[in-house]
Amino acid sequence: MHLDSGKTKSLLGLFLLAASVGAAAKAPNYLILVGDDISASSLGCYGGLNPHTSPNIDRLAQEGIRFSNMFVSEAICAPTRAELYTGLQPQRNGCVQNHQATKTGTLSVVQHLGKLGYRVGLTGKTHFKPKSVYPFERVKGFPANCNAHETTNETWEGVEEFMTRDAEQPFCLFICSIHAHAPWDSGDSSLWELDELKLPPHLVDTAETRHYYREHLAEVRLFDEQVGKARALLETLKLDGNTALIVLDENGAGMPCGKWTTYDWGVRSACIIKWPGVETAFETDALAQYCDILPTLIDGGGGTVPNELDGKSLLPLIQGKTQTHRSNAFFVYNSGPEGPPFSSRAATDGRFKLMWNLTPDNLFAVRTINGFDYGYEDKMKDRHVRLMYCSWLEKAQTDPAAEALVRRFRKQPEFQLFDLDADPWEMNNLANNPEYAPQRQRLKAAISDWMEQQGDQGAEAQSKKKNEKTGDGKK
């Protein structure tokens, strides 16, 4: 059949248009790397105090989008991951304490992206339940036991097979590292001299603190190396052009005033995203939380974000269509069933941060750090963080500054208000300063409204759960 030149050009134009639309509509792949117990401030691109910790992550931050105000809602492993995978904050997904299960029937990233045609996999650490909520395809290669000693190696064959299995089907893969979870005994710590280390100001400066902090940095560097290897693999497989690469550091370091608290060192997370088609690198100070990641994946994959999720898509921020996202970020901490109940709620507007201790009469105690304060006998005799803390107690006997830092950790007042711009390490409590009464009142009201929206009954509900667990109350 013969076609004249006009019809040929017309058909060719339609063909090119169709090809262009098809290419534009191709759903992006997602590769998400999640660290373990790494405070964002340990990373160079987040103002890290010590060099050499994160060259690969720093490079990615220079080429992608760095979120300077990304937060987890509860700085503990299981609640953090439940929030990330469900798009729901702790009270609404059901995981409000460590090792708790997510509510049966909750939908996770597996179901949400599965509906959009994605295969969804995970390698490495899990720390979530039940399987019915989180039916990830388990990908071999990365160690899952975060409590293992001297773990440095992973294999990438399973990751590569998962990503290349079907070029027509988009994938979402979570690479969940066990670095830098305690014990801190992996990686090359010779990159830092002990006497040259710069410690966060809320840590008591002892030989033990310096030793374990340096070992922690070595594990941060191991996670950074995994990020570099993942990025190199994407490039080798020629998948980098249509794969959104997301790096998260989970909750803060497993040390006093980090993980297990609502302090900034615990709840502030690193988040760096390199999104297909977004060529301009930039930093955003828009407030965001882990529950926003899942809606972003749904939105980017062509789906409609369910209204019942707590999270909101970050795609408008990523694509430069807006510069704002949330008015406030909110935080919660609930102690486990052992020891004195401790409940804290907090909020920040990006500058001011209010921490509200709902149990001000109780000592703050974490089983793995100072469980001996309430008679807990740790079966792990050489637990690194406890050895660190015990060195603090020894120094506090003769050093008033050390005693003040120990007291700051163990006995928290009902209210703490901080100006994060002037005091990023939260060392100067403004809660009783009349000049800042409006900020305190406004953030307290915001916390109360958030608790009501979440169905959060606060310390009363936690005390009831503790009594049911121990048999001290009526069921």
C-alpha cells in the first residue's frame, strides 16, 4: 500500500506522540535504603561534627533533594517502620511501642503499590508484624539480625535479580540495613582519632563514650558504603534514569537522648531523594514525616492517595510546585511494659519545639540503658550503651556538668520548649520563660488537637496496657 508524504508525516507524528506519552506514563521504580539508629546530624550533609562518615550520601545530597525537616513520629525501630510502610502514625496503625504489631487489616506499601502493578520486596531488617499486613517478597542478600556482632558483609545478587526480573513491571525495593544499630563493632573506626572526635553536647565526655561513639560512626560509614554500592548498581543496570532513589536514616542513635525519646536527636531523620526527571538539586525546609513517604510512592506511581492516610504526598515539593507541606510535625514516645510508665508528646513548627511529659512524676528509664534503675537485670552483660551510661554515672559523682547531663536524661520536666534555630541541640529550656508563653500555648494546643485526631488517650491508656500486661489491673 502506498501512502502519500502528508499521510506518512501525520502517522509518524502520531506514532512519536504515542511513544512519548507511553514513555512519560511509565511508572518509576523505587529503591529505598533505610539505615538503622543513625541520627541525621552524624551525616556530613546534615552538619556532621566529624568528617569521613558519609561521602556517598553527601554526594547524593548535592545531586538530589535534601529534606532538612524530615521526622519520624516515634523514634523506635518498630513504630518507625510501621509508619513508613503504612502511611499512618503510631496510634492509628497500632504500633505505639517497640515490638508491637500493626493492627490486623491495615494496608501497607505492599498492597498499595501492588494494586498499581508493582512488585514490592525487602532485604535486610524487618522488625514488623503481622505478615498479613506486610507480605513483602523477601529478597536474599542483606543480614536481618540487627543485634549481631561484627556484621559487615552483604551480597547483591538477590537485589540485582529482583530489580531486573521483568523490565515491563515497575519495582519497589527496600534495602534495610542493620547499620548503625548496636552492638557497635563493625566497620573501620581508624578513620577517626579518639581525642579529635567531636561529641554532641548532650553526651557526657568519657573514654567509654568516645570509644563507642567512634565505633558507631564506623557503622554509619558502612551504611554510607551500601548507599554508594546501590547507586553504582542502578547505573550499571541502566536503571538510574527511571528509578527514584530514597535514602532514610530511620530514627536517632541508640544512645541517651536519641532513640527512645522525642528529643531532636531521636526524631529528626535524614531524607534525600533523587527523583527521575528532576534535574535541579535543592534543599527544602518544609516539614515532613515518615508517613508522607508511602503517599509519595502511590502518587508517583499514578495512584490516588487514600484520604484515610496520615501522610501527604511529597511529590509537589519534589517537583517544585510548592515550598510548604505541613504546619507542624508531631511526636510520641511510650515506654515499654517494663519499668515506670513514661509518655511524652511533642510538636515542632520548624523553629520552636515543645516536649510535653505526660508522666512528670516518673523517672525516664530505657531497659537497655538504665533498666537497673528499676531492677531490670540485663542478660547482655556487655551491652555497649549501658557501659557508656555507667561511665556517665561514675563521672557524675565528681563532675557537676556530667551530673546535670545525667539528670537531663533521667528526670524530664513536664514541659520543655526549645528554639531550634538558636539551640539545635535543645540544651536551653524556655518553657518557663514568660516571653515564650505564646509559643508554648500554641504548640500545646496543637499537640492536644493531634492526640484527639489520632485517638490518643495518652498516659492513661499506656498505664492500662501495662497493667493488663503484668496482670495488675482488670482486663
